[in-house]
Amino acid sequence: MGDDMTNFFKTYVKAGNTVLNNLLIANYRRLNMTHQEFLVFIQVKSFIDNGQDFPDIQQIAQHMDESEQAIYQLLHELIKKKLLTIDSLKGADGLTHDVYDFSLLYEKLAVLEEQSIEKVQVETQQTTRRQLFAQFESEFGRTLSPIELETVGNWIDEDRYQPTLIQLALKEAVLNQVYNFKYIDKILMNWEKRNIRTPEEVQKYRNAHSTGKVESKVNKGSQPKIPIFKITDQNPNH
């Protein structure tokens, strides 16, 4: 390796690194940041990561090949959008120093991510509900009435039954050839009274219930037969 390349790597390592989270890279436009504002953020963050909490505007302008006035304007826009604040902190020397603080930006990003997660959850719940309606209509061989749709919705929203649990109750009703919402509701209520809330618990209950029936039949079948005879037959002299 030549001296020039060796010197380059020394300079490269000495310059340090600026870490940007992929969540921010993917969502900065949703934070209402322009491309130029995002570049200013990166520049300021690079200085902060290297120990300069309040970098000189002239340095930032040189790095971006922009005028100092343009950099001032971009920073001002970030402050207006409540993504950046300038705070005053007392240093180890006892003097007060200004620092750039992007805490608001990260707070907004956290809210944005939370909203995205909630949106996905809502969409998933809506899809699950539609699939549940379709399964009922398929098993019943007809379109559900508004009251029946409301009943299924209440099982999910008010009673907090898992959709998979409702599907199992429907399956049990179909196996018993009882196409009735009240019957399904009784199944769900019975499971709730027994604190059965998951498909695994339903299966466990069914296995135990089935085993109990078998044992009951075995016990009844294994009882010894008691002979029936007349009392008078016991005495041979009579």
C-alpha cells in the first residue's frame, strides 16, 4: 500500500463516523423536512458526534457549498417546524454554552412510528374481521344480517373474544348442526366461565372432557353384577 493510501486511511479513521438511523432516513420527508434541511441536520449531527455541540455556521456552509445566509435560513426552518431547539447549558468551565438539540425531531419520529404500527394493527384487525364474516356466511350458506354482523363485532370489541376462538365456536356449532348465533354465544360464554381464552385451552378442555366421558363409561361397565334372588331361596328348609 502506497504512502498516499496510508495517509488517506489515517485521515479517514481520524475523521470519525456519523451514524444515521434507517428509520429516520426512510421517514424524514414524513417529518416535513426538505432534502436541504435533512442535509443540514446531517452536517450538524456530524459535528455533534465529534464533540462540537454548536458548530460554526461558516463550516457548515463550506461543507454544503452554500452561503451562510442559506444555512441560517435552513436552521430557522427546522426550529419553526419544532424539529430543532437551541439550548443553553453550563459547561465544566462554569460558562454557559449554546447547543443544538434535535430531541423534538426524535420525539416526532417516535410518534410517527407508533402511528404506523397502530395503522397496521387496525388494518390487520379489519382484515381479520372481514375474513370472520366471510367464514360465517360460508358456513351458514347465506348473507349475515346487520344484527348478526353487529353480534360478531361485539364479540370482538366488547367481549374481547379472540377471532380464532370465535372460529372454533362456529366450527363446534356446525359440527353439531346448530346454525344459531345464540348457540355460538352460549359456547363462548361457557368457555369464558371456565377461563378458556385461547385455542390451546379449548383443545385441552375438549381432551379432558372426552377423557372424562370415556372413564365414566368404563366405570359403569366394570361394576360387578349383583345377583337378584328371593329371600326365601336362601333357606333350604323352607
